[in-house]
Amino acid sequence: MILARRAFTRPPGVRWVALLREATGWTGLDRCGVDWAAAEAGLGTALPGDYTTANVAS
């Protein structure tokens, strides 16, 4: 696999999760029903807000 190296700046107001969905072509359902407090407790850290709100329309 060959990857091109390029600079990237996230456009204002666009969440990282939205960019990942676009880049991967993900069209499936988001993680609806996830208990984020329990997930974060299990990981021992807080997740970024745009990760835990990915099931909100972009």
C-alpha cells in the first residue's frame, strides 16, 4: 500500500467523525444506545465530544 503524504486542515464546524465516515464510505447505523459514561469509565478516560455525539446528523 502506498499512502500520499499531504497536509490536512479540518474545515471549521466539521467533526472528525464526519470526516472519517466520509473517508471510509460508512453508511451504517451509528453507535445508537451506547452508554458513553460506562464506556469512558471502562477506558479510564473521557472521549472527545465529537466522538460521543457521532450519532447526531452532521
